[in-house]
Amino acid sequence: MVSTFKTGRSRHPLLASFQRLLRNPSGLIGLILIILVILAAVFAPLIAPYDPIELNTPDRLQGPSVKHLAGTDQYGRDTLSRIIYGGRTSLSVAFSSIALATLLGSFLGLLAGYYRGWLDVVIMRFTDILLSFPVILLAIALLAFFGSGFSSLVIAIAVVYTGPFTRVARAAVLAIREELFVEASHASGSSDLRTLFITLLPNALAPLIIEITLRLAYAILIEAGLSFLGLGTPPPAPSWGQMISENRRFLALSPWATIAPGLAIMIIVLGFNLLGDGLRDALDPRLKR
């Protein structure tokens, strides 16, 4: 007991994975970037220097200054304040849609990998249909059907990314469904639902967690693209893609009103991608030393 404790072998696997993540430079940088953006969005009323929808015509199309650190847009609204509040919109849509896609995709993937047979064929053909469409075109078609608004945007992005989660969950289940601990679960009289969610799902979490971080980055890009096309959250609520769309006409006069939200998108997407790489290194047993 003493020697096991001294060598650190009694550490919980999740704690050990988190410690490996913190020792990974790219994962740590990504985690810091994401935490900073989330904190800025959560505490936006305390951090933002101005009201994001307050019009101030005399100060319109100004460059960065002490008064407006990121300049102003064509209506005189403070760009930095709108970026901070826009983070709320983008992150809310991304987290909500990917959470829904994870639930749907994981459930379908568990069923397909566990039961196989005709159910596997039906689920995977449905998944292939979803993946055969370009992401942005499928999202636009779904928004045309559901209408605009926050809920419609979340559902559209969730449906678009259900396919990848289904494939990841199915592959993870197929890799472990013949293991001895699964057979032991059957031998002990466990029901199929208990075997699926208590035995198989925890062992399939590692690839799903990595997939979540990567798809969050894609969801933010899709939300920005749809907002750029006018299909996102309706104004005057700020959104990064909407800000780029509104100010692109004034790019020659005031480039910061367009560049600043683009930089915000780049930073959060970079953060999620770096975190995904770090999680892959921390959770993948083949990459452990």
C-alpha cells in the first residue's frame, strides 16, 4: 500500500489526465485562452466599458483610442464592448448546440455499435446522409425550415454535427464491446441500458471529449458564418459574424470594426483546437509515456 502511494499509482485516471494536460504546452495555452474568453463573456456587464447597443453618432467609425480601445462602428457603438457581449452569443450557441449534438450522436452511436445488425445499418445510413451535405448549406436549409432565432440556430447546428458524434461513439463501442468487463456485465444480469450507459459509455468518453472540443470550434465558425449571412441571432444583439458583416462596407475607413471581431473568432477557435490537441495527448493511452 505504501509503495503504491509513493509511486502515485493510486491517482484517479481523470486527475492524472488533467495533470498531463497542464504539462502539455499547447493544451495549457488553449485552456487559458478559453477560460479568459468565457470569463469575459460571463462578466460582460462588469468588464465592458460601454453599452453594446448604445448609439453615439458623433463618435462613429473611429480608430482605436484611449476612449475606445478597439474603435467604434458606423453607429458609434464601442467595438470592444460589442465583442465582449458578442462572446455571450457565440459561446451560448456553440455550447448549447454541441451539447445537444453530443447527446443525440452518442445515443445513436451507442445503439449502432452495441446492437449492430439492421439498426446499425439504418443509423449509419442516416449519418451518411447528414455528412454528405456541406455543413453550411445544411445549416441554412434547416434554418429556412425552422426559422431564425436562437433556438433554431442551436437546433440547426446540433443536427449538422450529430453525425460525427454518432461515428465516434459507434467506433468506441465497437472497439470495446467484446472486452471481458462487458461480458461480465452481461453475466451479472445487467440490462442493456445499464450496460450501455454504465459500462460502455464511460469507456467511450475519451474520444467523445476530444471530439467535443474540436466541434465547439467548428460551431463557433458556423455561427459566425450564419450571422454574417443574416441568419444568426437578430440585431441589435451583438454577434461576431454579424459585426463583420455590418462593418465590411467601411473596411477602408475603419478597419478595426471588422478586424477586431475577426480576431476574437480566431482566438477562441485557436483555443479550442489547442485544447483538443492537448486532450488527445492526455487521454490517448497510445501517446502516454
